[in-house]
Amino acid sequence: MVDAMCKERKFDESRRMLNEMVEKGLVPSVVTYNALVRGYCEEGKIEAALEILGLMESNNCRPNERTYNELICGFSKRKNVHKAMALLSKMLESKLTPSLVTYNSLIHVQCKAGHFDSAYKLLDLLKENGLVPDQWTFSVFIDTLCKSKRMEEACDLFNSLKEKGIKANEVMYTALIDAHCKARKIDDAISLLERMRSEDCLPNSSTFNSLICGVCKEGKVQEGLSMVENMSKMGVKPTVATYTILIEEMLKEGDFDHAKRVFNQMVSLGHKPDVYTYTAFIHTYCTSGNLKEAEGVVARMIEAGVMPDSLTYTLLISAYERLGLTYDAFNILKRMLDAGCDPSHRTYSFLIRHLLKVKLMNENSHLEQLDLVQSVTFFIAADVWKIMQFETALELFEKMMEHGCTPGVNTYAKLIIGVCKVGRWGVADSLFHHMIESGLVPNEDIYNALLSCCCELRMLASAARLVEAMMEHGHLPLLESCKLLLCSLYDEGENEKAKAVFGNLLLCGYNYDEVAWKILIDGLLKSGLADRCSELLSVMEKRGCQIDPLTYTKLIEGLDGSHGT
């Protein structure tokens, strides 16, 4: 019953039923608990899934490999590397043997976060533990390498598959075709398609969509239309995404009539336009300043049961902002928040840019109108984080309140992360304290943005204090920042402080192998701090922090190599 309800997304009812079972003295099985864990993870409600894990343990129901795999996949979707890796530690402590599915999920989360060195180390661990990487393992590597613009590395790995006994699949081919198209190497992409077919690997709609997108970006819409015909002949049905790619390019070229014909053709074939299709039209109308038409499309999409997303609302805000329509821009923000859609960094950047432009115009009202227009349009939205002051943020909050929008944690997070990325520590720190004074609790993303900023600026005392504050509030500092902090502390001769920070990190629940990879190997050893690496390895050993034999061997080899040079 619980499983059936979870599949229907009835999580509150499922949870109530589980509670009733426990209250009546019934003992739910691990299968029942896992159904809820999986359901919550698929919905992105990872905290609720962790609550179920805690409930299992308190009710003496031992989580199994499936439980942990579901949770690891949940953290993977949120790119929360450290918490996913911490679950691996918990599995091992519970005497559960990680499966290939476990390792593949962990490799996926490391790759998605751009931590390829750690992903390769996991691949080594996988093999060391008697498992054989499969098609999915290499699909993850090739796909994420391509998305990270590491195409040469992806190609080398792809070309080594045959000797590994792995057959290339459509995910790998599609990733490579997409990467070649994005690199404007269309001929190479087409050659890959031909190779794919010669190896009896059937291209899917995503494969063709990548090619169609590639030729459309080259301005060859007619060639894109021909590809749609070819894919149909091969038995691959065009999707909404296929038609949307064509519509976007036609609109970009100003061919509204053709774009509308393709839209109508898509609908007549039974395809329901999605948020991306509608947003393509909205983008074009917003760019040309035709807000009436843009709002009309928004009304039609909502009527069709398609809700605008963050990009849709942001395009409208940007358009109203460019026209100097303050009220309308903030009214869109209100509509956005009322619809439960979280504004992005880009959303706030347009609103802040508008406030900066208004301020600049007021301060320079003596200038000629033409000079004034030129002076207020010189910076792009991305530049606002380099320019805005704390007072600008307060003005933003005031305008939001006037429109019935209460600044929340998400608002502060987007602003703090924005200014931290460009090293504006003073503004970020003021925003941080302002949110606390407003009764809001900073989240892990905010702390990590501040920590990263401090480390980049070598504000080591502040960074160390932030690490302590994060631990007090149950947050995990990013190991990339901790690596930078520890290396910098040693560079400054703050040896005892570095040891103290490292000792505290070991209490946070990280996976110890990940600590060894990211801090000891990638941090201290690569920075030439072998003695300090040895010192911190001893700290781990004294505290009983067990690492995999393979990780230990790599550390010893690295230490021996550094002493030999």
C-alpha cells in the first residue's frame, strides 16, 4: 500500500500510514521504508528521505543496500557530493557491501560536480573491490566530460572502450555528437552518427536533436528540417524538443510565419508544447519590446496547463527593466513568487541593474538625454555583482516589500552567492548579518559561498571561523574550500591552526577517502607540502579514521615520491 501511494505521489498519506503501522505495533519491512525513501528522493525531498532513514534505525529496521543507493541517487540529483560520499561510509560501517550501482551513483555525483579526479579514484576503488565497471559507468564519464567541455578526454575514453570489452551505447554517442556540434564540428558529429549506425547502435531523438541544434546554430534551418525528415524515415519520432529547436532558430532569424507553422504542425501531430516552446516565443517578443504579445503567450501557456519557469519570468522582468518600468518588473517578481517559482541569480541581477540605472540617472540628471542613456546601459546584468553596494540590496528589499514580496533565505542566498563569486566580501558579509538580524537562518549554500570567497581572498581567520560556525549549525564545508584554507594556513606558518581545523573536519561525517583525496593528495601533496600531508595522515590514523587500502597506498607512494625528489 505504501509503495502504491508513493508511486501516485501521495507522500503525506504514505507517511501517515507508516506512522499508524508503528503505533499499532506492526513492524514495517525494509521494503516499505525503501518505498518512501525512493519516493521522497525522486521528488527532491532528501531531508524527508533522511528522516525515514532515522525512523528505520530507531525502529530497529536495518537499512539495506537499496536504501543507501536511493539516498545516494537523491544527493546526486542535488549535486551534494560530500553527503553522498558520507553515505558510503555509513554503508561500510553497517557491514553492507557497496554494489556497482552504488559506485556508479557516486561517480555520477562527483562527475556532475566537476570533481573528475575523485571520480577516477572511485573507479579505481570499484575495481579494487572486485567489481567490473560497466556501460553505465563509462556513459557517466563520457557524458559529463562532454558537458564540462573536456571533449578530447571524453574521446580518448570512448576510443578505449573496445579494449575494455565495453560496447558503446546511445548515451555515449549522443554526448559526443552534442559536444562536437557545440564545438561547431558538424562534419565530425555526422561521422559519429554514421559510425553509431554502422555499429548497430540506434540513434534516438536526443541524438538527432543535438545534430539539428548544431546545424541550426550555424543558421542552416533548411538542413535541420531535412534532418527531421531523415529521423522520421529511420523510425525515430521527432519530439517537442525537436520542434522547439527549429522554432527557436526561426524566431531568431525573424521568420515568425515559419515558426508559427512549425508550432501548429507540432500541435496537429499530437505534441503538447512545453515551457521551452512557449518561452522561445516569449524571448523573441521580450527582445523586441513587444510585452503585450509576450504576456499573451504567458496567458495561453498557463491556460494550456504549462507553468512558466524561472527563465520565462526572468525574460519578462528583463524586458520591463529595459523599458524602465519598475512597477511592472517587480510585479512579475511577485507573480513568480506567488507561483512558487524560485528567482535565479539572473532574475535578481536584472532587478538590481534597474535600481542601479535609476540611481545613476538621478545622480546625473544634468547630463544630456543621449549621454545619460549611454551611461546607464554600459554594463550587462552579470556586472551588477561587481558594482552593487549593500544599500542597493536594501533598496531591492524595500521595493520587494512594496510589492508584497518578503525577502527570504533564497533572496539572500542569490545575492550573497552573486557578490561572493566576484570577491565582494564586504557586501556579502553585510548581507549575511542583515539576514540574521531579520530572523532568517543562513543555509549551507550561503555559508559555502562565504567560505569560498574568504579562501580566495586569503582571509584565513574569517575562513576558519566560518568552518567552525558551519560545524556548529550542522553544515558541511566544501572540501575544495577546506583544501585551499589548509594549504594557505601552512603557507602562512599557521601549522597548529591548520591541524586544529583539519581535526574538526574529521568530526563532520565526511567520507575519509574523500578527505584523503581532496585535502591530502590533491591539496597538500600537489602543493609540495609532503611533510604536512604526512602529519595530517598521522592525525587521521590516531583518530581511527580508516581509509581504503588503495587510497592509503596512493598516499604512501605520493609521500615516497616527494621525499625522493
